[in-house]
Amino acid sequence: MTDAELHEALDGLSAYDMGAVDSGIHDEALRARAIEALHGMDETTCRLFLSRHIREHFLTEDQLAQRYGYEDVNAFFRWLGDYMDFDV
């Protein structure tokens, strides 16, 4: 799974799991591949990947203008633990 595919998977899976059932992605095979990709990264690679994901999906000026913020980052971290077997 490429980084771009993993970013898209995390975005869609988390959206669905957090209630956006119309626009999110419900695909357990994709979830399994995403979990495998996250767990397959070394610590530094994973830290950088997740930091970039958070920056681009929650903390850009455009996202902040749409009322995203640190609360959404916190919810994403909880989601990683609850749905992706990945504690941050």
C-alpha cells in the first residue's frame, strides 16, 4: 500500500467509523491492509507518516477554517486505538 493509498484509507475508514456512513468507507479488507501497513512501519517512518496525515487532514488553514482542530486530532488518535489496533 502506498502512502497516498494509506492516507486515503485512513481518511475514509475513520470518516465511516465516526458516523459519516454516506461519505466514509466501510471495507474490512481495506482496514486489514491499512492496519498491516501501519504496523509494518518502523517507528520513525510511522511518526512522520501520521504527523503529515494529521497536518494535512486536520490542521491546514483550510481545515481550520472548516472548524477542524485539535479536538479532531484527539478523536483520530482514539479512533486509531479503538478501530485500528494502533495506540499512539
